[in-house]
Amino acid sequence: MKISVLLVDDDPNIIQGLRRTLRGKQEWKVYFAPGGEEALGILAENDIDVIVVDMYMPGMDGVDLLKNVQDQYPHIIRMVFSGYSNKDLILRSTMLAHQFFAKPCDADILVEVIEHVWLFCDLVNNERLKDLITGITGLPSLPGLYIELLDYIQSPDASIKQIGAIVSRDITMTAKILQLANSAFFGLAQRVVDPLRAVALLGIENLKALVLYIHIFSTFDCPASGHSPVIADLWKHSIVVGRLARIIAILERCPQSVINDALTTGVLHDIGKLVLLHAGEETPISLKHEYDTLGTSHAEVGAYLLGLWGIPASVVRGVAYHHRPSWSGEKTFTSLTAVHVADALLSKDYADGSLISGLDYSYLDSIGKSDRLPVWVECYSKVDEEAPR
């Protein structure tokens, strides 16, 4: 299926350059518009999958256009171009856009980012849910952590290290900070999975603006507020899964990149449950119940959102397949393995000496790691004793 992309920029040189580069993309159907009004006209007459908008345009600027798109066409993936001088506009757009590009934008980077996002679009086959996920601008954070960050970030002694430590304890903050740090706006050669590094890249002043004035994080002023005990348990579970997955990866003597992936994937593995609660769906009962009622599960929902936000593919795959690792096609130990095992060990159905509910034994056999399970179980026992209650 062709990707239908609308590029909006009032600079004819930018448009001509992109037009030349994208001419060879046979699997893309590309539209061009010089301004917001023209873009809305194209949207009214065509089915568009992705829109990329210049932030600074005469008449209707990029923020206003994105607001229109979000309201009228929530299913469209929203991306923005912005120059480094347009700091205010780029900060304002963080609540509206899924991805960000610095101008001038390398067309190859644009193609790479759009194809990265498109790679995960088939994870969710429920169109209503896809529209809902694409329309999300943010998710709620734990009130206590939000207030702690709010107080600390205004302190004259605020440090990157401490801010990163607060962010890493919250599912939503971790995901959103990684979204911004991994955007093409920063032009990094490598993807970022460590929240502390992401905070350092954004800088304290940008974070202050995002937290204090843009309100990039919020507490439970949404349908999820009726599920506070469920959400509190979700946070505790996610943090412990991240810690245990990291330790398992260390025990397997994995490279530091895999260890970092394991921690972040563990923290984010159940973000799809938060998406479903935020959308007003009933409290998840079981994986089978999710598939029976929605045609998908929180795993795919969470991965779809993280893919939209440009989170590295290794983390997205780990979230997508953390219940069904065999579906990933991976044949070696990865961060997905660590998170799958950690999540299964921490399930309430586990008891000493019994089969571990939810653990894919055939998958562990296929990657040659079944013999390591007793070591991981012993490690789990220690971590579980130290887990927050």
C-alpha cells in the first residue's frame, strides 16, 4: 500500500528540493502545498497518511495548521519542520506533532523517519483505536512524580542528573522525553534510549519551558483518573520489570546498548494499558480479553504509539512482542528476551516450583537459553523482595 504524504512549506526551494528527491519513491504518493489554506484543501479531497508542516509560514502558521489537522483528521501522522531560531514554535508544537525535523531538512532523513513510523502501523488492525492513538497528544503522569519534577525543576540547584532520575521513574515522562530527544530536530547519529541522556540533550532551560509553560506533562485529568489504584500498580510493576530486565541483561553479559534497551523497554512495556485507560476503555482483564474485545492488545497499542513518537525500533519491538516473543522472529537473546522473562516472573500467577504463567518456554529453547532460567528466577527472588509495595 502506498504511503500518502502531504508536505507543506512556503519556501519554493525547499519544495523543489523535496520534489526532486522524492520523485523516485514509487511507493509514496506525495502532495505539496505552499501554505495552510492550500493544505486544508488537499486534506479535504484526499486520504492523507502523513503530513509534514513548516512551523513558520505567513497567514496560518504550522501550529494552527496542526491543530486543525488534529481536530479534523486525528488519524493523520503529524510531523513538523522548524528552524533552530523558532524555539517558541517548536516548543508549542510538542503537544501536537509526533515527529520533528530541523530545517534545512535532509530528504533522506525525512524518508527514513517516515518509513520508521510506517514500519509499525500494521501492529494495530483496529481502525478506531489507531485513530485514537494517533490523536493522543500526551498521557498522564503520576501526581507525586509530576509535583516532584515541578518543584525541583524550578530550583536554582536543579541538575540534569536529578531531573533524569525523576523522569526515569515515570512511564509517560520517559516516553515523551525520548520522543523529543529522538526527533530528527537534534540530528543525532544514534537513537537515544537512556532518559538521563535524553534530558541532557534537551537541556534544563528547554525542559523548564516544556514543563512550566507548555505543560507537556500532566496528572490524571482524564478518564484514567477513575483507575488510580490500577495505574499506581501499573507504575510499580513497570519500574520493577525494567530493573529486573536490566539485571538479567547484565547477567547475560550483554553490550551496554542492550542493557539500556532492557531497562527502558521494561519501564515502557505496559504503556499500552495506560493508553487504553486514558481512552476510557475498561480496565484490562487479560490478554485474551483484549484480543477478544479489541482485536489487539495493550502490547501492540503501546508499540504503535511509541513507533509514532520515534522511539528506537529495538524498544518498540520489545514492547510489541513482550507477551509473544516468538512472533518477533528474533533468534538470539535481546532486550526483548529480558523484558519477556522479567514480566512473566513478576506475574501474580508465579509460584516456586511451578510452570511460570506467560513464559514462552519454546521461545527460550529456540534461542538456546532455557538452561539460564534458574539463574533468572533466583535473581527475580532478590529483586521482588526489594520491590516497592
